[in-house]
Amino acid sequence: MFEIIPSIWLINGKCVRLERGDFATEEVISNNPLEIAQAFEGIGIKRIHLVDLDGARRGEPKNYHILEAISGYTDLLVDFTGGISTDGDVIKCFEFGAKTVTIASAAANYPERFAQFILSYGREKINLAADTNPSDHKIKIKGWLKKTEIDLFDHIEFFYERGLKYLKCSDVTRDGVMLGPNFDLYKEILDRFPSIHLAASGGVRGVDDFRRLRDMGLKASVFGRAYYEGKISLHDLEKFIAES
């Protein structure tokens, strides 16, 4: 099954959008992330990707209250990300209602710790975010503010060999600018790691992009800006869910 997963990006408890992860482009979409989540639930969305940008910058989650509200007032499966680094962070995310967590910076900085998370909490609950600029395939972390010297494919392989099942990959040059997903990048990942459950993130322009990603063998697509700018409507999403 192919899943479409809306992203809700949080700064100071508000839903925002950015271009290419640049915090200087911050634009507040809504003061009520719960209302946005409920609208998605109303048309049949099952899962959302809740991004704590404050947590990503500060190195520990900050918007637990939004996680708790959405988990408590919807039946959505919430995938929470942003600053998750320690066992305590992971446990707290689950206590506040997250069904899964997605981790980027800690996986890059402390790979053995992240591998232990997969073992401790199970591969169904721990997702890897591997975000990169395809010009060099180096991993970017801390809300894409910091570039590492870690190669994307080496990074994935390390955890793939240790039981990783779920991977979200963003081409950071396409995020928030609706240039289309980086189909070539995703094909290369699937060719190298055929059993990975890959979610594309960044660049979606419309439901045709969802169809192409689905037909390539990806398991999910995370999207945001195309919806928030009215390029994809709730009706479009509902029709796609029905056909899938």
C-alpha cells in the first residue's frame, strides 16, 4: 500500500512553512495545528508527519503539547520528529502519543545509539531521516542547518544492515519549492536497498507525483507546501486515497 503523509511543521506551537529548510523564509500558516490535522483526518488520511523545528534547532523536542493535542483529539497515527536524541526523548514522544519517531541528527552523530533504538523499540517504531543535497550526497542535520561529511548511501547501508525498515529521504534543494520529487535519487536508493520502505519528501507538485512515486515502488510520500499553497486540495487527496 502507498501512503500519502501530510507534514505539519511547528515553530513555537504554530504551523509554518519554509523554503528549502531555510528558517529565514518562515511563514506562519496557522495558529491551530490541531485544526489542520483534523481536516486531514476528515478526508481519510491515516498518518501525519509532525516536525518540531524548535526541537531540531535546539537538539531536544519542544512541541510535546502539540503532539499530545493531535494524538488526543484525533485517531491519526503521528510520526514525530525534531531533536530526538536520547532514550528519554524517545520514551517521552511515545508517552505523549507518537506512534513512530523519525530521527536524523542523532543517527548521524551517534550511529550506534540509533542502531540500538531500532533494537530496543522495534523497527516498526523507529524511522531514519536521511536528508541530502544531491550535488554531493552528504547528509544534512539539525533542521538542515548543518552539513556533515557522511555519504548518504553509506549512511543508509550502515542501518540497513542493522535492521532498518523505514527511511524518509529529502532532497533539500526541492523541499518547499514544488520542483517535483527527485525521482532519480529515489530510484537509486531502491536499486541499492530493495527491501527498504522508502518515503519520498520534498518537491511534490500534485497527485501525479504521488502516482509516479507509487509506481516506482516507494511506500509513501510526505508532502506539505503543495497543499498549503492550494496546488493540491483536500478533494484531490480524498480522490487519490480512494483510487489507491
